[in-house]
Amino acid sequence: MVIFEDIPNGKNVIINRPEKLNCLNYEVIVQMLRMFEVYENDPTIKFLILKGNGRAFCSGGDVTALMMLVSAGYWSFGANFFLKQYSLDYLLGTYKRPLIALLDGIVMGGGAGLSLNAIFRIVTENTVFAMPETSLGSIPDVGSSYFLSRLPSNFGNIIQSETLSVALIGVRLNGIEMVKCGLATHYILSKDLASLENALSMMSSYDARTRKTISEIINKFENGKTIKRENTYSSAQLESINTCFSQEDVEDILLSLENLATFSHEKWIRDAIKSLKCASPLCLKLALKLIRQGRHEKLHQCLAREHLVVSHLLRRTVNDDFYEGPRAMLIDKDKKPQSLSICFVHALEMDMNNLKSRVSYHQIGIAKPSDIEWYHTNNLCVGHTRCYMKFSIDSSKESSGEDVVSTEHAVGKRLSAGKATELIGRRP
């Protein structure tokens, strides 16, 4: 499922599920997590290239397979899947070796988590970027509350919509748009990627470990003229978008767009309104809050909070949107999710501060080899705790490339209030 190729002074890592648009299942994530750990500590490997086989870099997580998994068992299986995925995202986002992501094709959801925190993020004319999670009853995760919150203006807030590019209230961006809004570092024509890879493989051992040299080589292939020639949005459109999406909450954002639609008949406004109304109100609210909180946090903190929220969506703490969205859009494909209400007034909003006070979180996954423990309760109320999951990091296994994340399930075990407080009440 993943190909690891030797190249002079480095490694090619190729996600190899072209028939599935290189979507991530548990096996792919575990395989990449183990090998990237090994490569990071191998002094002979100076840099790595990450790419996908076929017309996609990575189309995200294998949602259909995940839904079948959690439907057949317990929600904690899904929580463990996301823990592994976020651990990989954190590792790549803080990687000690120069990581070059070649985004030549579809980049969605989990694919963004693998690549958008890399040092070098190269896009092409084939690149299509999307974060459609809110329309599927989930939140934009995989560290998106970190990298989206750092986009200029309110671009990070408006990337949840479904139709156009990021600056026009949609999730689909091409390569040029990704460079302009800061999600990508370089734009190179797809036909030149092979030459770029060849040039990188010709570096000396000393040059291969320096980011400056790698950057100079990539710059030689960059197609800057195309970027300068492309005028995607007018200043008036950007000003309108910024005005609408700087509102305090989702209801006000929608109201601002509807007011704008009364005197402007531009297509992007209608598309934005339709996208917001078709998405999960709960997940829109959560996504907006996550992005705004993420502006002041580090990557591991953003990933930890995202995992907390996703775990509660998995266990249906508030509603069934996490399951109903994929059922309607991806599995049964009737396009009629029953639980995704379009009424924002009655949308339930999770109190993120309350969740944080109930669940202790630490650095994600393999962030530090220091016996990290991460606990999740089965109910928000400590007095009703029926189950907890214990995620522990075995630091003795990290250097061997073994599975460093283990889980323990205590299904049906009622913890005393004192014990529960001891387990989940601690602060990071």
C-alpha cells in the first residue's frame, strides 16, 4: 500500500492505492508511521519525497471503511484510528529531515494533514484541494485548526464551504490558489516533476541535508509567471468575504451572506449560503471555534483538541451527524442526511472549554518519548463514566519501529468519582 524507494541520500515515499485515490486506511497509516520514525533517525537519509501514485496525492481517510469498522464494533476503534493518523500528522509536521510533498492531484482531508505542515509543499496544474468534512458530519481535522488558522485574513474560516475556491467560500482550490493563500510553497508544472526529482537526487550528501540548497533547486523549476498572470479574485469580492466571515458565529455569518445576496447576485454568494445550509450546523460551529482557538496554539495542541472533538462525534455525545453524513453522501448515496438540520437556531453547540475540563490531553502520539497518557471518558459527566480508553506511548519501542501506541479498553467498568477525576482531570 505504501512504496518506499531508495534514492541517493534520501527516500521516496509513495502512497500506492490509486484505485482508491490513495485514501488512508489503518494499515497505510501504521506503515507510514513506523517507517517515517525509522527514517528520521537514520543518518544516511538526508531528505524525503512524499507523493501519491495515480491522479491523487491522497484523497483523505477511507471514510467508508472506517464507518463499517465503528458500526461493527465500538466507537473507540475509530478513536484509535484517528489517534494513529494524528500521530503521523504530528510526526511529519515536526519532521527533523527536509520533507518535500509533491501534491500532483487530489488533496483532501487526511492528505492535507500529511502534507500541509511539510517544509516544502509543491503543487501543480493538476492539484485540487478540498476539506469537505462539515458536509459529512465531521470537522476539518488532521491539524487544519493549525494551518488554516494561520492563513491571511479570514481565509481559514471560510474554507469549510463546498463549491468554489478558498477565497470564494468553497473548499476546492487549484494549485495557484494554494500558493497565493499560503497553503503551498511552490507551483511547478507536472511535466517538470521528474526533472525536479532527478535534480534532487544529484545533490551531494552535504547539500541534501540543507534546506537552503533544496529550496534553490526547487526554485529553478518554479513556474512563477503563471502565478503572477492568474488573477483569481477581485478586491471587492475579498472584502465581502472578509466582512461576512469575520462575524462572531455561524448564524451571523449566514445572515451576513443572506443580506449580501439581497443586492448582489454573484454565484459565490448563493453557493456559500447553500453550502452552509447543507452542512452539519454542529460541525460548522465546532470547526469555526477550533480554527479561532488554533490561532493561539501549537500543532500538538490543535491535534489533541481535534481528537477530543472527533472522539465525541464518534460516540454520539450530541447527535448522529458523524454517521448520518457519510451514510447519505458516501455509502447509500441518497444525498439526504436525515439528522443534518438546516436550522442554525436550534443547532447544539459543544462547549469546548467544558470538554477540555473533562478530558486531559497531552502531546499527540509520538511527539515526545516520555510515556504520554491520554484518557477519554465515555460520558462528559464523571459520575456516569462507564468506559475509558487509555492511550499510552511506550518509549522503549520507538527506536525499534514497533507499534508505539497501545490501547486499553475498560468497557462497562464504572470508575469512582475520585479515580475518574485522577485520570481525566489533570491539565497538560
